[in-house]
Amino acid sequence: MQFRIAAYGEVRDEKGRLLLTRRQRSGREAGPWHLPGGLIDHGEPPKRAAARLVKEHTGYDVTIAEPREAVAVARRGTHTNAIIYAAAAVGEPDPGFDGDTAEWVEPTRAAAESHSPFVSACLRLADDRLAGRVDKTPTELRPVPPAKAKKGRRRRGQRFGAYGVVSDHDGRILLARISDGYPGAGTWHLPGGGVDFGESPRAAVFREIYEETGQDARVGDLLNVTSFRHRRAIGPEGYPLDWHGVRAIYSATVPDPSAAQVVEAAGGSTSESRWFAADALADLPLSAAVEDALEVVDLEKLAAT
């Protein structure tokens, strides 16, 4: 099984039309509409990748705004996690552009004609091609670190995870502690983890919150997407990796909270979990993911929702 990470731009004009691409097939009708974007390079921040890829596919320079949604497509043994960013075109396309046909398309037309599942995500259309369940088949469902690398190169790994900034009605925040032997061991982390094959990011964060804390959460909005690169990460595998991680961070609430407890199998990445008052976080050893989340999240406002 293969796992990939992609970034796309939801580019709209003042009339609400979408900037889409499609290939013209010689002697045949045009192919389906595609959202401009594609696979991110190793170590490349997804937001930067979205701007690069939109330019490559449409000829337009764009400004990239907030992430709209994170979705996934799984087929033929390949699972692609994709971040869709709001974007706006700047000026006119590059006059020397020579690529796919790009066109501003009315949403109703795009919905009526053949289109990719990522276009469906932008149009908020139901699409069976978008992943939304966990495949329970007892096979290897998660990306694993590579065991080999080309001579003279460090092994590379890339991982997409979904995490929750989880609160209850009393304003408490739910955190999970990273087990010994894992990067960041001993720090308090956002509940969450890797997206399984055939699973949507939203389904993944719901599952991970339960496995790491025993809580049934309501997953809300996508708050942010962050990325990091650790060129010599050493985890339980015991050898250094050039590791590139991308995190989709969601808001989540627990309507009926209980004492937090780890329910996943022993030996996992979480040693314990606990509810904390928001004002207690400053005194805790926090992971980089929590620090990133606190920069964009108003905890008091989150708890109020």
C-alpha cells in the first residue's frame, strides 16, 4: 500500500466560479474537470505546495488563504490525503503557460459534468470516491517507515495525521502524553495520529481521540494544517529518518466527558491521557503540535462552542 499527501487550491473569482483544469484529448471529448494541485514534495509545506502547483497547472499566480478541508481518496492500493486551500488568483495567467486547459467554471456546470472527487469536496457534493471509512481487513493499514534507502541517502518517511483540540463544556482541554521511545516522549500532545488506509481525516481524528483518551468526541471545523521536517528523527524503529509530517488540526468537543484513559493496545504511542484546565497548560511540557495549535486557537471561545 502507498500513502501520499497532496495540496490543492480552491480558486474562485468574484462571480463564484471555480478555476478548474482538464485535458483535451485529441479526437475525443474532453476529460473530467480537476482542481488545480497535486502531490507535495518531501519536506515542502502544503500551503507553499498549493501555490506552486496551481501556478504549474493553470499559469496563475495565487495567494493561498486558510485550509478549507482535508479529504482523502483511496483506490488501487494508493491512499492520498489532500488539503484543499482557499485561494485567489493574482492578475492574469502567465502568457507563456503551456499546460492543461484551465477555465473559470460555474459550480452548477462543474457538478453536472464529469469531475474529480476533489472538485466534489469543493462543491460539498456526496462522492463515493472520497474515503470515509476504516478498512477493517487485517492488513497493514498505516504508512510505515522505510527500511531501506539508496546508497548515500538517509531513509525518508512522510506521514499525514489528524489531531483534535478537544474541549468540554467546562473549558477543560484533553491531552495525551507521548510514550517513551517515540519522538517527543514525555510531552503532552493533541489526541490524534495517522490516517489509516481508506479512512477520511475526520474519521481518523474521531477514532484516535477514542483510542487515546476513551472519549466520544464531536469533530468540528478544520482549524489549521501544519507541517514539520525532522531530518534525523529516531522513533521505535531505532534508526534515523528524514521525516516529513503534515498535521490536520480540528476542533472537537466531548458532550459527556469521563475520566480520560488510554484504550488502544499496549505499547502504543500514548502512555496516558488527562483533562486539564486551560490555564494549566502553561506549566506543562507541550509538544510542538500543541504549541502550533495554541497560536491559532482561542481556547475560551472554543470551550464556549
